[in-house]
Amino acid sequence: MIAFLTGRVAEKGVVHCLLDVGGVGFRLAMSTASLSALPAEGDEVTVHTYMHVREDELSLFGFEDVAEKELFEKLITVSGVGPKVALAALSSYAPDALVEAIAREDAALISSVPGIGKKTAQRIILDLKDKLGVPDLGTATKSIAPIAAAETRDALLGMGFTSAEIASAMNAFEGASDDARALLRHALKRLGGGA
């Protein structure tokens, strides 16, 4: 297995990069966070990799750091979550935010990832909560009503915030679980640096 590659960034695409390693071009599918962390084209970089082998295809996935790679590897062990869906999850949320959502048993947030429905989100929580060794935050943190969370998430996405920023901003909300306006005010305050 190819654990990492060190080479020159030959091209940066929307969902991949081309890495020139000694004259051989490797195409790496990457999350948006990892792609944005890459240096400029022509610069040298080391990228952690995971090789996915199927009967009809070999695919290389690249990661900025080991933590992102390890979470990716755990996600693809869940039934119904393939490499592309796992990469979509890591493009939607930072690894810490995703782990926290699993700890909080926040199926609504996890199912907001393209390609993940409610049943798959619940399966991710069930399968990975113990494997990730996260504390049980399902009862420690007040759960937000799914409708309020969805309304707030949609409003913040409309304002141009990323999914990862929104997930982080909605943390530690202590108001009424179904009060979307209070949740929005709370999130905006955190996004503005006020908390």
C-alpha cells in the first residue's frame, strides 16, 4: 500500500490534485480542506494517501494529515459508506466536527452530507462511536430540534458560511431546543468571534 507521496503539485482541481513524483503523475482524490491546504502548483509537498482497490479500479485518496486519513479509513468500514461518500463527509465537515457530531449522536448534521441519508447517519454513529473512543455527548449536550437546526443551517449557508463553520458555531447552544431564531443568534455570535 502507498502510505504517502512526496512530490511536486502539478495541478489542483476541484476534487483532486495531480502530484508529480519523480516524473510519474499520481491523481489523488482529496477533500476540499486538504486541497486548500496544498501549496501552489510547482511546489513540493508530502501527502498522506490511502489506496482503494476494487476489482475494476485502483483509486488513490490524499489527505493533509494523518487524523483526516484515519477518520476516512474508519468511515469506509461502515456499511453503505464508500470512499467517495467518506470524502464528501470530510469536505463538508472538519474531522473534529464530524467526530463531535458522532459523539453527540447528531444524525441530522451527519445526514446533511451529500450521499448520506438518515439510516446511514445512524449506522455511522452506531458503528463508529466506540471505535473513535469519544465521550458520550448525546445527553451531556442539549440536543437541538432537527427543524431548528436545519433552518439555522440553511440560513447560515445562504450567508456564505461553510458547513464546518456552521457545525462549530452551533455547538454549546443552551437555549430552547426548538428556537431557531435563538440558535441563529447564538451561531452568528460565535461566527463573529463573540464567544
